[in-house]
Amino acid sequence: MDFQNDQPIYIQIGTFIKEQIINGTIQPGEKLPSVREYAVLFEVSPLTIHRTVQYLEAEGIIVTRKGIGSFVR
């Protein structure tokens, strides 16, 4: 993924994940990859993905269950 300079990377990744949900690539109720898996996939630090998860939770897109993972609402 090529990142733009006009937005924080975590928002760009969050937008990409939201688009996957909208187009049906990721289904409601589906478990998302782990923070580490996403960090490797997007070639960013786990902290960036953690911020992405917080952003998506604040938007009401996903819910995180401690010790289990993040799921699409």
C-alpha cells in the first residue's frame, strides 16, 4: 500500500479496512487479522496498527475483545 502524506498512516489503513468491509471482502462478525499480522502486511509498526484499531473502534466499525481479537460489527 502506498501511503499519502496528507493523512496519518493509521487513518489511511483504517480507510482501507473500512473499504474492505463495505465491498464485502471482510464480512460482519468476521475476526480481523492480529495487530502483528497487519503490521507485517502493511509494513508499519504494531503501534500504528494499534492506533488504527482504536480509530476503527471509535468509529463503531469494529469491537475488540481482550485476549480474543477484533471483530467487524
